[in-house]
Amino acid sequence: MSEIIFLVEDDEEGGFIAKALSASIYTQADTIEELRVNIKDAVSCHFDCDENKPKIIRLHFVHDEVMAA
């Protein structure tokens, strides 16, 4: 696998959550900086062999916007 993509969303309780699209990886954090660290750690734990570990981690940020009609 050359890359892995995470969907990053605002958590309802504050902070952020990240879910991988192609693997069963989920993590959360209070700040974006902490989330980046947690994602790298989660990817390293999930892919125990370096040759299977993705070379690129892509973050796709999803933001909801509410507008009054």
C-alpha cells in the first residue's frame, strides 16, 4: 500500500476524529497537531511490518456548515 487516506471531522464533543478509508483505524484528539501524532502512531501499530506500512498518509478534512434558510 503506497498511501492511506483518513477522513477528519469535528467531534461533537470537541476536538477531532479521524477514520481510515481502507483500514480499520480510528483515532481522535483535541487538536490537529495531536491528531497528526495519533494518526502516525495508529498507522504504525496497525501495520506491524514496515514493508506493508503506507508511505503517505493523506488527511481529507470534512467540515459541516449550517446556513439559515
